[in-house]
Amino acid sequence: MVTRRDFPLTGKEEPQSHRNPARSISAAAPFERPSVPGGKPAVFLDRDGTIIEHVHYLSDVRQVRLLPGAAEAIGRLRAAGFACVVVTNQSAVGRGMITEAQLGLIHDEMNRQLADAGTAVDAIEFCPEPPAIADRSRIEHIDRKPGPGMLFRATHALGLDLDASWMIGDMLSDVLAGVNAGCRGSILVQTGKGLDEAEKETAAAFHVTEDLAAAADLILAPSLLS
């Protein structure tokens, strides 16, 4: 059983907000865990290895390619009433490898490809903080997954019901972000970088699917979760 890790959300460490939204998100989001009972449920989505192909430190828009079935899955989730929000760690910005403007062009291209497929995401949150340690289970910065900050911000801004929401990603830090945010569930997909050997025991507590389309199937057909 995986339980939410507590992290001190105090005013002493104001998390910096960095976003390239499909819908603008206010920078004035609160620290405390927000949730709007009866609000819109969301599916929080990692970007690389979940929606688009994983490219190490992606910097070239020509390398942006949707994964098979990803757009269709997002369309089905939105049609079922879920907001689809991208939450992505982008340490390449913090390392000075790409600029925020370059990141914006990458997201523009992803959004263009989604639009061509007849769908869209509701918002994009990103965190540029580079990690200081290799342990993907530890929260170093509230906004960097596995920290819940990006999920909290989107929840506050979009009026989401966090208790009815899901997190989907290809890495341990993704699914733990959902746990730390108190989401209903987290699903690990096998279309990205994969897990280190040391992470597999922790990851065994989560549902694992082949791809985003199969993860959407689980969310939309709860009987499959049993």
C-alpha cells in the first residue's frame, strides 16, 4: 500500500511557478492541498514517454512526435468529463540547455499535433528545477515531481476535484506525484524511459498499463481496476 508522503507546505519556501499553458493558470495558487468537491475531475499527464516520444533533453520541435493512441486517449478522457492537464519536469530549462521560449515552441508543436488529431489538453504545468539527487521517490522541490505542487496549482486554478483525479506517467516520480497530491489513483505506463531496478518494488504498488490508451481504459471502466 502506497500512502501520501507529507511535505511541509509553508510560506517559508514559496515555490516558483513556471508554465506554458494551453489555458492560463494563475501564479497565485495556494500552498495547501486544494480540492473542489463536486468539481471537475482531472487526469494529470506526464509529457515525455506518456504523450510524446521520450527524447533525452528534448530541444528540437522536429523531434516532437505523439505516441500511438495518445491523442485518442486524451479525447476519450475529455469526452468523459475529465480535464487533461500536463505536468512535466523540465530540468533542461533550469540547466540552461533550453530557454522557456524554446520549451514553449515544443509545447506549441505538441498542441498542434493534438489539435490535428481532434483533441487538446486543458493546461500545461512545468517545473524547471534540476534535481540534486538521483532518487526519484524523494521530494526536493514542491513543484518538481514527485512533489505535488504542479498538481495543486492546476487544481486550484481550474477548480478540480483532486480526490476524483488520476495521475498517469512512465516514471516512478510521476505516479508518486499523484500519491503525494492525494489523487484517487496513479497509473504507470510502459512507453517511456522505464524504471531503475531499485524502483521496481515501489512501483509494484501501482497499476501498470502498456500505454496511455490502456490507462484511459482503466479509468473509464472502473471494473477493470479490480
